Amino acid sequence: MAIKKDVVILLGMGGPDSTHSIQAFLKNLFSDRDIIDFHLGNIGQKILSSVISKRRAKKIAPEYEMMGMPNGGSPQNYYNNQLIKLLPKLYHEKTGVEADFLLGMCYFNPFIEDTIKTVLNGDYRNIILLPLYPHYSDTTTGTTLKRIRNSNLINKAKYEKLIIINEWYDNNMYNNAVVTRIENAAGKLNCTLKDIFVLFSAHSIPLTYLEKGDTYQKSIVNHVEMIATKVKLKNYAISYQSKVGPVKWLTPSTKDTLNDLKNKGIDNVIVVPISFISDHIETLIEIDHQLINDYKKANLNIVRSESLNEADDFLHAIIDIIS
């Protein structure tokens, strides 16, 4: 009797597939009180999300076009699709079992709810849920898994084992991949790491979640200490980026931190997007185009460590995490 397939669902926020869908994506995102609560109630949140998404979509459409993807969509979509294309072969080599790899996104296609319908129509040995966030937060992994619970997957699907991976920033193969990119960035600066300042930039979250016990910041700090120990860093700091909306967010901001470093004349800086696994608007535009370009205008050396995207070492790390 043949062994049943496994199914691995890679979970995330998703991204617009064209400039025309930016507003719809943002409205879905800002309407979700589990990720950003404007404390206006459901109706107030929906009204404000419509206003913000319309204004922001118009503002950032040129930035999406700058990233060079067909129709001005998010590069994240391309890299996510590369993952589900390339991972099945490696999974079979590692486990001896075939697996379907599917995407399930919160705020744009393919939506989690649609992916769950596909799984419910199948007959799998194991179901593995892997949020594409290395660090757990109620705003990301938490909201994603809430959708899983609401979908009745756990009660209705046919499977032997359900495996849920809440966070994976401590995976050794993943961290080796991050270290490799930091070392490569040091090579671009033509410096040794002892002479470089490394700024770890993580996505910020609203402070209200930390006040409720969200462990995200603690995980970021733990992760950075792991990396710093691996490469024996002497000069490094943590900052946060991508704040949106009127609520208070986790600080210090990456922009303010880089401004402080620039004003102090600190040369040879590596920015490490520590909570991001692939290139998208936060890395290509916010870090590269806006923040790093401004730093370079002061004639100071600065680079960003490359994203993991669909690189071979990252693919093997994912297989190690899920198997």
C-alpha cells in the first residue's frame, strides 16, 4: 500500500498581484483588528481602513512598479511560488514521502480559506502548518492560525498528525543562512565584522500587543543575540520599521537609528532585515531605496544583507524546520 502524501501549508499575509489590487490588499489588512486595532470598533475600523488604504495605495503604487514585477505586483508572491515549486523534491529526498506544498494567505490570493478547501478534499498522512514568520507574534502567526481554527480544518480534515510550527528563528540551518548573508555583506564593504556596525531591522508591531503579553520583541532580542554570538559581533543594535496608522508602535525606528548613526559619522554599516525572509516593499523600497540611499548621501558605507528568497540554503533550512 502506497504511503499517503503529506501536505505543507506555507502561511503568510500575501501581497497584491498588481498595482490595481494594492488598495484591496491594504483594505483587507487594515480591516483586521487582530493585526492592527485602531480602537474604533468594527464599523470605525472598516471606515478608517477604507480611507487609509485608498490614500496609501495611491502613494505606494509607484513604489510597487519600481520593484520590477509583472503588473507592479509584490515580489513576495514570486518568491512564495518559488518555494512551493522547489520544496517538494527536497522534502521527498529528506523524508521519503511525497508532499503537496500550498500557500495560504490572509489578505490576498491564495486565501487561507480557499487553501483549506483544497486540503479538505484530499486525504493526507500529515498536515504541516508553517507560518512564514520566523518569530511568533499575535499580529502575524497568531492571526494566521486563528483563521486555521475558524476554518474547521482541524476537525474535518483526514490526517494522522497535525503539526503546527509557531516560530523557528532558532533553527540552526536558518541561522547559518542569515550569517552567510551578513558575512557576504561584510565582503561588499571590504571590512571585517569587528569593524562594522550591524543594525538588525525587524518589522514593528503596535505596543498594545506587547502590553498584552506578545512575545515578539523577546524573540527578536533572543534571535539577534544568537546571531551576534555566532559571528562574534561587537557593534550592533535592533530597530523596527514599517509603522502604519495612528497607534503607537514598537521603537526605536530604523529610520531614527540610522539617522543617529549617520550623525555620529559611523561608517561601514550592515542593515539586516531580521524578521523578513524575502524581498518585498519593506526591503527593496523602505530599506534600500529610502533609508540606505539617504545614508549614502553622507558619503558613508552601508549595505543591506541579502534576503533569503528562494536560495538553496534557505530551502534546505525550511525542510529541516518542517521535517
